[in-house]
Amino acid sequence: MTPPILDYASVLIFALSGALVASRAQLDIVGFFFIACLTAVGGGTIRDVLLDRNPVFWIADPTHLAIACGAALVVFFTAHRFESRYRVLLWLDAAALSVAVAAGASAAMALDHSAPVVLVMGVATGTFGGLMRDVVCNEVPLVLKQGELYVTAAFAGAGAALIAASVTTYPLAPALASIAACFTLRAGSIHFGWCLPVYRARPPRQ
């Protein structure tokens, strides 16, 4: 599993999630294309710009945009079949996050960047596309929802990639470890309500 394949997978799944948000917002077909593409390539674009990868992945291979538009078209004609679009959105987003984090971490490691850079690139690749999607569609970003294991899951996925790379030379190990760690935490948050403690304001003592 190489970074290009991870990019294709994350583009497809994030595009589906973006199109589902477009369906919740009742946009037209052009809106579907725009939101799907924005969600699909947003995080990877930021990753490539920060890592100075030239050209950006979807400019080098516009197939990514075709995949995103194809996913948007499918959702445009089938979204009404889902009883709970938000529930489907959550699980699609969890899958996309996991693959995108692995893609971001793998790209940074392939360029021999340090561990902090690998962590940041994994988190950025996984979260920024969905953040852009939610902001543009006037939704509360999943990244910021109280108690959600989202950035935490992304951070754990990138960390798992680093650990796997340090203990084995098997080329697929970092990506597989990243996907497994990130998806496990995100799925636990969705299904079981796993969360971190949140800040509670307290009145000052007299």
C-alpha cells in the first residue's frame, strides 16, 4: 500500500462524505461537486504545500478530481436512500480520516522528516478536508465537537505509523498500523461514546 494508493482511497471516501454533507444542505449538483472535491483534496493539498511537494498531488494526477466528482454524482442520486445520512456520514468520515492520516504520515516519512513533522502531517491531512467541508456548509466541525475523539484519533494513527516504522521494515506496516489505530479510536468514539475529559468552568473560590 503506497502513498498514491492511500491518496486515491482517502479522496474517494472523503468525497462521499462531502457529498453527503451537500445532500444535508440540499445543494444542487454543482454544489455537490464543489463540496466533494473540497473535502477530498483539502487536507492533502495543505500537506503537499507544507512539505513542498511539487506539484500538488491532484495537479500531478487530475484523476483524483474525477474520482471525487464521480462520488458526488453517485451520492446526488442515492443520498435519499439512506435513513440516517448523518450516521452514514460519521462512519464514512471515520474511514476517510484513518486512510488520510496514514497517507499524510507516509508522505512525510517518505521524505525522511522528523517525528513531529510526521505527526503534524498525519493530523493535517486527515482533518483539514473535513474541517473545510463543515465550515463551508455551516455545520459544526466534527473536529471541534465536544467529547469527540477526532484529532486524538488522527494523532494516535500518525504515532502508530512512527512506531511501526521503528520496529519493522515491512513496507505496509506503518500504513496498516496507522489505519487500525485511528479507526479503532474513532469508531469507539462513535459507537461507544469514548471521549476525553472536557474543561468545565468552576466559580472562583471565596
